[in-house]
Amino acid sequence: MTKNFGLLFLMVIIFNIGVKAQEKIIASKGNPIITDKYTADPAAYVYGDSVYLYTGHDVSPKGNERYEMHDWLCYSSADMVTWKEHKSPLNVKNFIWAKDDAWASQVIERNGKFYWYVAISHGTIHGKSIGVAVADNPRGPFKDAIGSALITNNMTTDVKISWDDIDPTVIIDDDGQAYLFWGNQKCYFAKLKKNMIELDGPIQKVDVPKFTEAPWIHKRKNWYYLSYASDFPEKIVYAMSKNINGPWEYKGILNEIAGNSNTNHQAIIDFKGKSYFIYHNGAINTDGGSFRRSVCIDYLNYNSDGTMKRVVMTSEGVRKVK
Ligand code: FUB
């Protein structure tokens, strides 16, 4: 008995050392916040005392001007400046039906489970698709929650492109109803069942102007906000509504063109009394750019009528918050 307990104790210690060895502390020195690898398409989720930051991972070498992305990354922080990098909790290989392309994603918690909605190329149905992974812990490991795609390109036929089913964003409303928004050129949305892995009704379209991609849905003080990338190179614009089904009122530019990256892809959160705009640019050293992007964080400020002030992109980034 004592011998078995000793062995178990040793195994727990070895496991913890292993986990710690895979965690790296990053003291961010401003924007971009992560400089040892290229990170893109940020999504953030506040859970407990921490922010969990989920990103795509650009690995395209310089000269290869196309997206090359095979896994997603996970970081956490209790102060928005000191980030812990966790072992990559999700890879395209975790979806056996998928081909490649670990594009934009978002994580949300429901009943103690963490659901990670990802854009990914389908292996057998032409085009991009949306898959869902699930974990018991925001750091994962995540596994495919369905065993097949939640959304495939042939489910949305309005736009004659193969990449209109990308960039999922998810919200659980105050009444418990969950919604998934996504799209490229056309913004779609649908209700999700309580199990978070099935649609609960038809796919509907959102009527907003100049929608390119990267929708992010959030709610604050009874206003729904739909921010998204517009035009190309992209700027982030937004619309507001009192009803998640619309109509949406277009409010204009939220964040200007990054300048060093064609895309800008945002996430919006409130954490410890402040609001944050998390996005990417191409600002890392001489190799950064549209296919080697880097996550940045700046403050987001609201006006008293609920509209959002235009974001000021800075190289200083944000300060530690307690
Ligand atoms: O990272 C690949 C794609 O680029 C994303 O899905 C888009 O939002 C854009 O950022």
C-alpha cells in the first residue's frame, strides 16, 4: 500500500514537472505581445481570475506568401501583461475528417465544458468548414466533439466561394440560448442547441454592409455588438442592435487598417474593470506581414450611448491590471 502510494506520488510529480516544462512565461513588453512565434486570429475568454487567449499559428516561411497554419495555441494571463504559454491544445490532426488550415476560432464554456469552434479545410467536402472541439479545462487537451464538421461549405450556397464558412464566433445569451456567427463575404448565424454541437434551427443571414470576414459577437448592457473585418486590406467595423436577430445599425470603423498585414481579426473582452481590443498585425521584426502575424492588445473604450470609440493601436500595449 505504502509502496503504491509512493509510486503514485512520484508519477504525479513527474506529470506536474512535464506540464510545467511545457508552460512558458512571457513578460510582454508591449505590442506584439508574443514575439517568439507568429500568432494570429486571436480569440479570448475570461474564466475565473484569468484571460485565456487562443490564437492561430502562422508558420509560413518568408517568401511563401500564403497561409500555413496547422495548430492553435493557448495562453493565459491574470494581468494582461504576464502570459503563460500552454502546450498547444489543438491541432488539425485532432479532426480526422479535416485536411488542414487551422484558421480562426473561438472558445466558450458551458456547464463546465469548453467548446472550441474552429475554421478548417474539409477533407472530403470541398471548401472550408467549421468544427467543434471540447475539453474539461480551458487549457485542454481538446478533442473533436462531433467526429464530423458542424458546418460545411455545401450548407451555405449564397456565396459562390469555397471559403465562406470560416471565422466562427459564439455567444450564450442571458436566457441561455447560444448562437454561432461566421462567414466570409456573407455573415451567417444560427442557434445552437444546449449541447453546443448541433444547430437548433436554420442558417440565417446578417444584413450588414461591406462584410469581409472575422465576425465577433459580444453583448454589453443590453446592446449586441457585431464587429467584423471590412474591405481588403481589412479594417474592423461594427454594428449594434438591441436584438441578436437584428436589424443591425452600422456604426462605422472601430479599428483602422493595420498597415503591415492585410487582416486584422479582433476579439473583444472585459476583464477586471477594463475593456480590451485584441487583434493581430504584421509587426514582428523584418519577416512579419500578412502571413506571419502577431497578436496585439490595446484598450477599448465605450461612449455613454454604448457606441465604441475608435481603437488607438499602440506599440506600448496595455498595462498590468490587478
Ligand atoms: O488566418 C486565416 C484567416 O485570415 C482567418 O480565418 C481570417 O479571419 C483572416 O485573419
